[in-house]
Amino acid sequence: MEEKVTVAAPGAKAADSAIFACLGLGIEFDTPNGPHRVLDAVDLSVAPGEFVSIVGQSGTGKSTLLRILGGLERPAAGSSVRHRGQEVTEPPEGVLMVFQDYRGSLLPWRTVEKNVMLGIEKSTSGAERKERCQEALELVGLADRANDHPWRLSGGMQQRVQIARSLAMRPEVLLMDEPFGALDAMTKEQLQDELLSVHAATGATIVFVTHDIEEAIYLSDRVLVLAGAPARVTEELTIELPRPRDQMRTKELPDYLRLRQTAYTALRGSGAGGH
């Protein structure tokens, strides 16, 4: 895949302040049995241009945490959640979410190109839309499928279209909620490598939620382990594996195997308890 186009917001990697900073973050939901605390005392920060994965067992609140960062959920009173130093009270500018449900996010009556243009139709001229769409489709390896409709594409290709639509908006941050969770193993590995190429080409900050420890270690600069009930960050792993990464060689490295064991150990015995 060709890494020649930079689409990140200007200055994203040069900024001094953290993209996200959370202090004492908590959230609870009403249930028939009373309030249920999902997250409690979560402290974390994400640097500009960093790829951070959040892992945990089902129900530990990974997706909820991502939605809080994206301004789609309000945390409990006393929590501090900041984007570039500003308290998050609504979806921050330049922050986009990519979900697992790629089929539900694409309009089947629109071509791939028209789906990718959806988020920029009202804010750009026709020529700029075309240029941004072409750049984004090149980044995800679908430049030759611009005139196809989503129903003609495989699941992996449809997920690439969803990612391309986000890239066309030139985001500073991508929040990705288990985007490859519904794909087969081979397609998943291919898209992991595509995402690493996108990250290298754009310099965008990526916060990636997954229950797959091996995926998290392979992709990331850091991995945060959520565990407990209510959940908090119980382990932080710095991933210093060489780049570019390779599905075979990287996963045979002693450091990769050590990190995988550390993450599994951190998760072992932790219970489910959230959304």
C-alpha cells in the first residue's frame, strides 16, 4: 500500500498537550437493581500521533470509555475528561468514531465514492470532495472500487470504506470500537496491516478498543488493560516492537511473546461488569 498522502490535521503531532487526558473517570448506569458502576477512577492520557489500544474482557466498559472520549456519554460527577485541555461535553472537533457495524454505516444505494464523500458533502467543493475521496480510497487500497456499491464488496472491503469515509474528513483522532471483530482471521490481519499503513501515512492519533490481546500488541504504541468491577486501568504496557511490523516476524519476537503473556496475566481472573 502506498504511503504518500498526509491527511492528518495540521500540527497534530507537534502539539505539546495531550490529545486526551482523563483523571478519576467514572460512570454508572441505572438498572432494575439500582445504579451499576461500570468504570471507576480511570486515569489515562493519549499523546498526539499515538496508537493506544484498550483491552479487557467483555463487559468491562471498553466501549463505554471510548464513547466518553468521543463525547457520546457523560461521565459521573467529579470525573475529568479533557481533549486538548478542554473539558469534553460534546463530540470534540476532529475526533471521529469507527464502529464494528460497517454494514449498518454504509448506504447501499450509494457507490463507494459517494459513501466516502458523505461526511464532507456540505463543507467542500466538488473538486475538493473528489480529491479527498481519492486520497482516502488510495490509503485503504480501494481506489479501483470507487464506482462499486457496498453490496458488491466483501466485509473487509466494506469496513475499509467506513474507514475511508472517516479519513476523507481529515480527522485528528480516530476512535475505533472493535472495528475488525466481525471479520475472519485472514481479513482481520490484512486490515490490521492496512490500518498501520494509514497511521504511518496520516500521523493521526488512534484509540482502538479490542478484546483481542494479540491484535492490541501488534498494532499499538501502548496497551491499557481494563479490569475489575467496576473497571479501571490495571496495567499499562509500552510496546517498543520494531516498525514496520509483520504478521509473522513480529509475532515471533521474544518481546512480543513477553508482552502477550503480561497482558494475559493482567486479565486473568478479572470479571465482567459493564457495557
